[in-house]
Amino acid sequence: MLVGSSIRRVAIIGGTRIPFARSMGVFAEASNQEMLTASLKGLVEKFNLRGEVLGDVGAGAVLKHSKDFNLTRESVLDSGLAPETPAFDLQRACGTSLDTAIVLGLKIAVGQIDSAIAAGVDTASDVPIVYPTSYRKLLLRSARGKSLGERLSPWSSFRPSFLKPQLPGVSEPRTGMSMGQHCEKMAQTWQIPRADQDQLAFESHRKAGAAWDEGFYDDLVVPFRGLKQDNNIRRDTSIEKLAKLKPSFAANGTLTAGNSTPMTDGSAAVLLASEEWAKARGLPVLAYLTYGKYAAVDFVQKEGLLMAPAYAVPRMLADAKLTLQDFDIYEIHEAFEAQVLCTLKAWESAEFCRDRLGLSAPLGSIDRSKMNLKGGSVAIGHPFAATGARIIATLAKQLAQRGGGRGLISVCTAGGMGVTAIIER
């Protein structure tokens, strides 16, 4: 049976991550497996899970070497969990670990498993480097040879250009445009001023710095390779400094290195369980994962690349019978501050909500003072697959500290997709 006799609540026990670091820096020599293992070990130690057999562990990475075909399972074997704990890899770009949490949450809810870890990792420093297709085909033809002559003959077509490496790109295959270029177009469409983007970036750094200073992240982050805190946070930044930065994706554009997420290395993990499993081990429940929703847009012909959350959230609100204003905290992933502002403006637009969402009235505005209270991705950093788990753990802890409440998570991804969730306590 895929479905149990009753639906159970999905408890969020807590999370652990390593510091997020700017790429090509302190974690430059660290692999995805090493970083993911570090976050899993942190979770195992934090919740006394050494030797435990969990129901499942799901994780993934966007930039992954072919040798890491079983990345999560290999990391689990080094984590301190019992070797009998199964694991799987999942990848949905920047929504990877949030998606994994939803998938594992469904398994817990229907009684298939009692406990799980959702995680994600990415490094933009240790990226896979490949060579031209012509060289790859030459190597494979040679490998297929039955005799020495058959193995040597393909090499007559070798050219020095075959050795020119091809680094992974961040452009969309169907458009050839980078995510930043796509978001620049969105900013133009929605008329998002540069000053508004810089203001949001300034607030992201200010809030993240304050959260670290007050000790909020102390039990959520474990040291790794000598780093104890996220190293992208700029406590000394200002609106004036941000305003001096040059556009990054278009000569007359509004997106800069200051109001966009940096390339980042890091990993994060979060422990999910049934209430019964948590109670049996004396583990407190921070909050509950109650709803999740996905959406995708036609970004080639019709819509902005990063606008899918603008569609996913209202559908999720309909499922939950809630309004956009029924939340105490909003965690909106800051791929670019322009993306956040485009999404908020779409929800405020009567035309967009009527023509694109089929609603009779706009979703309305959110209280910005409730958004990304402990800093967002622009300040903290964004190791693609790890961001969702970071946000879940951060939001669950905030709700626990409040003693109750409801939080909204919204994450945009490459490929014109969005992953969203609701957490409640």
C-alpha cells in the first residue's frame, strides 16, 4: 500500500548547515560529498541520531560530477547514521531541497516512513569540466575497438582543439540567456527601479548580520574548514555603496553584483518525522510542513523565467483556504532582488491576477516587515540545491521562538519553475 490508514502531520525537528561561502574561496577544494556529509553529520550529532536507521534521506546538487551518481547515499554512509538508512538523489535546480522535503513529507504523511532528512548541496568551485563532443566520441569509438588497430584508428581524427575544456554554463539551453539576463527583462517588464532592488539588498545584509550577532544561527550552523559564519554578509554595506556598482547583465540594466545572489558553496539539511517518532526520542517539534506546490511557466514565449512562484503560491493558498496576508513570516528566496519585487508586484496587480491567475481580485500586498527576517539569499548566499533546506530550518526555528504562527516559502528555479510551501506551528 502506498497510502496508510490515516494522514499524519509532518513534523520539522530542526536543521543544520555549514556556513555558506563565496565560491572560489575557503571551500574551493571541498567536494559536494564532503560538504553534504558535513551537514548530515551536524544533524546526526545535534539530534543524537548516531547509529539510527531513518526511513529515507533525500538530497541533491545542481552542479554534480558524474562520479557522484549516488551522492546522497555515499554521504549517508559517512554521516554516522546506520548504513541501513536508504538514500536517493533529486534535482530541481534551486528548489531541490525544498522539493525533497515535500516529497519526503508526503511519505511521512501517508505512513510509508516515520523519519527522513531532506538536504541539498552545491559548489560552484569544484565544477565538472567536460571536453568537446567530438573528443568524447573519439574516446568512445576507441574504447569500442576490438583490436589494437580499431582502438588506434579513431585517433587519426584528433585535433588540438579537442582539448579545449567546456565549463558549465548558467544559461538557459532554450534561450541562450543567463538567469541574470532573463531577470533583467523581468525588471523592465514590471518596471522595477534600481533603487528598490538596492534597498532590499541592503535590508538583506542588515538582517543577516543582526541575526548572526544575536546568536540566531549558532545552533543552525556547524563550522567547516575553519569557517564559522557565512562570509558573504556585508555588515558595512550601505545604499550609497550599492548604488555605485555597475550593472552586471546589461549596459543600461538595474541588476548588479550587489542586488543579485553571489556564486556560493555550501550545504544544508533538515530532519523531518512523524510526531510519534519525535516523541519516542524526546525530540521537540519546531513546526509542521503542511502544504507544498509547484508551478512552471513558458519562459520562452510568454512569461518571465523566474515568475513561476507567482503562479504556485495562489494555487497553494487555494488548497489551504488562506489569503496572502494570513502569514506571520514570508521567506522569499532572493535569486535577484528584482525577482522578489516582480513577484510581489504581480500579486498586487489586478490585471495579472485576473488574466494570468484567473482570480476575481488581486492577491494584494504583503507586510514587507515580515519578509526574510533573518536575511535572504543575496546576503547569506545561494548554493543552489541547499537553499530550500536552509530556509525550512530558519523559518521553523522562528515559528518555534514565536510560540506559533504560519510561514510562507517561495523559491524560483532555473527552467521557469517554482517550488512553494507552508510551514505552521
